[in-house]
Amino acid sequence: MTRLIIPQLRGIYDRLEPLAYAVLRVLAGGMMIQIALGKVLAGEVSRDVELMQQLGLVPAALWAYFVVGVEIFASLALILGLLTRPAAVMLFILVTVMLLTVLIPRGANYQLGALWFGAFGLIALRGGGRYSIDRLIGREF
């Protein structure tokens, strides 16, 4: 017995779900890497250094470049579906800290961060999915 209102759609849902999941993984990673690379290419990492100083993280420059590195390399891994779970966990932690220490307390636009929170959390739990390098090599965390 199916709980679907239109049970005939089950086949379409089953076929499209793996593709939709891959799209979610690629878009979430792609949006994060685009923002991170934009900061690097525009020479705006200094703003992150200032933020780290305001948060009391010392040495601030090291923390800022570490965070940007995580944003870039973990996002790339997510896009490729390589080491997907560890990459998603790193991004989930980064976004959680960003939400709790910066965006929400300042009343800033935290909607994208909240969306990333959900997406990276889901990806950390589910892994790379059918369309990933993890699946292709037959190994994942």
C-alpha cells in the first residue's frame, strides 16, 4: 500500500531522486565555493581576518585562511562526491559556527546559512549518493 496521493508517480520519484540529490550536493558545494573563491580572487580575505579578530581567534590570519581553505576544498570534494561525508561534516560545522557566532547574533541575512545547514547536514548523513566518485570507486566513509 502506498501513501502517495497519485501512486502512479512512484516510478518517476524513484528514478529522479538520485539525480535530485546529486543536484543538491553540487549546488550546495558550488554556491559555497563561488563565495569563497570570490573572496580570494577579489583580495577580500582581509575582511575574514578582521572578523576572526573580532571573535577573538588568534592568530586571526591563520584562522581566516584555514576557513577559506575549508570552504574551497571541502566544497570541491562535495561537488565531485569525493570523501563526501567528511567534506560535508566540515562544512556543516563551519556553517553552524558561522550562524551561531556571526549571522544570527548580528541579525544578518542568515537564510542561505540556514539552507546550507540543512543541506550539509543531510549530505553528511547520506554520503555521496549514486552520482559520486565515492560510489564509483566503491568506498565511502
